[in-house]
Amino acid sequence: MNIKQKKIITRIIITALILIFFLILNSFYNFKENLKFFIFLIAYLIIGFDIVVKTLINIFKLKFLDEKSLMFIATIGAFFLKQYFEAVVVFLLYQVGEIFQDVAINRSKNQITSILHIRSTYVNLKLSSYIKKVAPEEVKINDIIIVKPGERIPLDGIVLKGCSFLDTSSITGESNFLDVQPFNKVFSGSLNISGVLEIKVEKKYEDSTVKKILDLVEKVSTRKSRAENLIKKFARVYTVSVVLASIIIFLVPVLFYGGDFKIWLERSLIFLVISCPCALVISVPVSFFLAISKAAKNGILVKGSIFLELMCKIKTIVFDKTGTLTKGKFVVKKIVSNNTSKERVLEIISLAENHLNHPIAKSIREFYGKPLNLNRVTEVKEIFGKGVIAVVDGKKVVVGNLKLMKDFSFNLKEIKNIGTTVYLAVDGEYIGFVVLEDVLKKNVKSTIKELRKNNVENIVMLTGDRNIVGEKIAKELFLDSVFCELLPFEKVEKLEHIINLRDNNVTVFVGDGVNDAASLKRADIGVAMGAIGSDVAMQACDIVLMDDDLYKLVVLIHISKKAVRTVKQNIIFSLSFKIAIFILGALGLTNIWLAIFSDVGISILAILNSFRAFKEFKN
Ligand code: ADP
Ligand code: MG
């Protein structure tokens, strides 16, 4: 419980005590009217001064009236009727409802951050003769730090000494252990389990994985769902209408039909209290918050409730191939060259690809396996969707697909082998090619099946790879369509085309963030996979799957469905209850007490219903 909540609870308790004491004393002591008024005015201000001040400011600024203002007007009316006790109770219960809502939302927020309990408060910085504890912000790139077993990796870096297992569950939501040794990259936020690690820091704290994730969480909820915005707008119109209606209820009978002032003021008050839209206003964001925190526990970061709301309505999913549907871990199947040794072909390609993050580059380097002298490489230039050009040992090297070779006027014949092909030319001379093969990720087939079950009608794959490779995967997965040999900007165009063809449909793009940030941005919902460590992807997308498991998409759809269903239940429930009380009110069968309790009661029930709904998700 935070300070704000504690303060409100203290106010609730004090007010409740005043009311109880009054009731006790009142039974054997007859309070004078003035004293009564004074006691209740104090209680009223203790419990409601913030509401009073806010409403007065709003009225003064001619801003719209919210549900707080309704409460305020109702209580003023009650004071006029000398129903002081009731006036105080209205505020008291309103605050109780607020506390409930606050606790629910804060609990979700805490859940999101607690799985993300990933920020280290200190770093063991290794200096020449001793180790000093400093704040993560103070560590510079290339500093050496020590991480002991049981500590979290505070900053992103590369292991220099030591071997250990890392528990990456808090950044991926998946409990798997990563085996690390010298030269492995480690990401901040993972927990060091077994060995002491000496790490060279590669990123400052501001740029670290931990900071990126924490920033995301901070921003969650800034983009509200449609339901929330709708309810807000509705509440605005509704509140004004209710105030007008209550004025009419009071004035018309009194002015034109000689009605009794007191009776009609009371009726109009009851009407006001009944009409309070608290339950509606409260229950929608609470459900979405719970849903977002469930998602986070499953390793899915949703950047706003709007995306969660849309997720269950998706009809079209567009996948990138490499790193999204396939592992992006290529195995070299074949090396072909005329006059140069296979070893040398691999060496030159590995050198040229050395600085690149592309899965092909990483895989070839790994396959080559030997240490590389980076001084031999200069002028590296990545050509997105094609390959790379660089100067190796002073010679101009071209590494990439057929398109790239064409750009450099090599007219080569397409190789028949199924597989991704990387060609090599040195100093204007064609040398040979390497055939690579990638495999599907483990859950891809079941994910596609489940997506179909969840009413996704159109599943598309976009790839920069060759037709022959793309077609094979599309057939294996029963995709609806596949578009191959696309450059990154052509992928965005295709996506745009798909979105326009099926307008009003929600289209999702799922990518790994390697040169597809533009597509992630363009789609209604951009989902980045295994985005840990990829800053661009984390920023461009709306939803981050922290690990590589595609099946999380299905989990997300389930959570989304649940959230939307719960919101609907809450809206229907609170509206029908309101209508029932309205009818009772119109028949003169209700009193101010029933009105007060119904409003707060429904709010609390709606919140409890949201908790119930999300209980079934284990995580
Ligand atoms: P995908 O759409 O499968 O994610 P990309 O758009 O990243 O693929 O790349 C498309 C094609 O461009 C690859 O299949 C490969 O032929 C070529 N290519 C891209 N980057 C490289 C690289 N670093 N080295 C060699 N070839 C590359
Ligand atoms: Mg890609």
C-alpha cells in the first residue's frame, strides 16, 4: 500500500469513527441542529475535501462534470435537506470504492514490475587493485564488472572470465537456463546462478536492456483502449445529462405543479446518486490492467490496452520469415567454388560479415568458428535485404544474394538447391557460393493451427529470401500466401497492400526487428519477437514477445478475449443494475441509502469480477 492509499484509508477510518460516535451519543443525547451541522461538516470535509476542491476548480474552469461532481452536487443537496449523515456516507463509500480501484490497478502495476524486478541497485566495479560498489549509472563502456552467483547481471556486456548458468526468466518470462562462457554476450536483468563472472560492459545503463524494459513498463497504459475512451466520452455526456435531468426533476414539479420542495429535492438527489457512472468508469481500466499484468507474467509486454483489446479481433497475420517463423540459425549445407579453397571462402565471408547482426552473418561466423583479425576489414556497408560489401585485405568483397550480384554486374544462374544462397565475389571476380539452411521454430505449426482456431483467416509470410525457400515453408505450414525476394521497403509496401485489401480488419505484423522496423510500425499491431537486445524493434513495435516462442501469440489472444469479455460483462452488469434501480426510483420504491449502496456495491463487484476472470491464467 502506498502513502496516498494510506492517507485515504486514515481519512475513511476517522470519518467512520465520527459517524459511529455520533450514532452512539445520539441515542441518549439530543444534539442541537447547529452542533450536528458542525460535526458533520467537519466529517464531510475530512473525507471529501479533495473532491470538493476538484469539483469547484472544474466548475470554475467551466470544465466538464465527472462522476465526482455528481457526488458533490448530491451531497450539497443532502445538506440542504439536513440529511448530513447521508451526505457524509456518500463520500465515505465513494472513497472506499476508489481505494478498491486503486489497489487493483496498483497490484497489476506491481505485478508487471515485479516480474521485472530486474534493476540492480549496485554494480561491483573492478578497479586495478580492488572492487568498488557503484550505481549502474556510473559505469562506463569497457569497464570491467564482477557478478557473483545470486546477483543479477546489472549491465549488458560480454563475458571475459568465468562460466555460469543464467536464469533469463525475468526478461523472457520463460524459465530456461542459459549456459554462458567467455566471449558470450550477457543481457542485464538475467540472474547469475552458479559462477562468478567477469564482464566487460558494452552499453551504458541508459542503453541497457533493463532500462529499455523498465521504460516500456512505465509507458504501459498511456495508450488507452477504445472501450476506455468510449466510456470516458459516454460518461461525459451522461453526467451532464444527469445533472440537467435532476434539475428538471426538482424544478418542474415545484415551480409548475406546486410540488413539495423537500420531497422533490430528495427525489432529484436519489436520482443523482443512482445515476453515478462509477462502476462503469472504474471497471473497464481495471480489467485491462489485470490483463496487461497477466501478459507480462507470460513474457509478453503490451504497450497499451488498445492493443490488447484489438488482439482478439485479428483477421490477418503477416509474418516475417527469418528469425520469426524460422530459428534464424542457419547451417552451412554446401560450399562451392572454383579456384579458392572452401576454408578461404568461409573466411572472407566471415570477415566481411563480421560486424553485422543479420542471422545469416551470425550463422556463418559461428560455422567458421575461428578467431578473426578484424584489422583486415574496412569500409563495411550492409545492403539491407541483399547482403554486404566490404574491403577485406585491401580487396573489394561483395557477399550476398543474386540481386546484389546483379547490382555488381555479375550475371549468375540461379542455383537449383533448396536453401538460402550467399554468393561471393572478390575484386570484380566471382568466387563461389555457400548454401545455408534454416529450420522452423519448434512451436510454429501448433501456433498456426491455434491461430486458425481463433478465427485468423489470412496468414501471410513475407521474406527477402528466394522463392524456392519461401514456397517450401509456405506449403509446409499451409499459409494462405507468401511473397518472396522482397527488399525491406517492399515488405512495407506489400503489408500496406494487404492492409488496404482487407480494410476494417485488424492486421498484425510479426517480425524479429532485424530490418523490419518499418513494417512493425505500419501494421495495426506490430509484434516484435525475441526482442531482447534489439532497441529498434523494442521501440517500433506495440507488443514485445520477450522470448522466441511464437506460441505466446496464442496466449495473448486468449488473454485479450478474456479481457474484452470481462469488460463486456461488467458494462452489461452495471448498466442493467442501474436501470433496475432507476425503475425502482421512478416508482418511488427506493431511498437514498439503496442508491448509495448500489453504486459503490456495483463498482466493487465489477472489480472482483475482473479478478475472478484472470484467476484461471496460471501465470
Ligand atoms: P527475411 O525476409 O527472410 O528476414 P532479409 O530481408 O533479412 O530476409 O534478407 C533477404 C535476403 O538478403 C536473404 O535471404 C539473403 O539472401 C540476403 N541477405 C541479407 N543480409 C545478408 C547478409 N548479411 N549476408 C548475406 N546475405 C544477406
Ligand atoms: Mg528478417
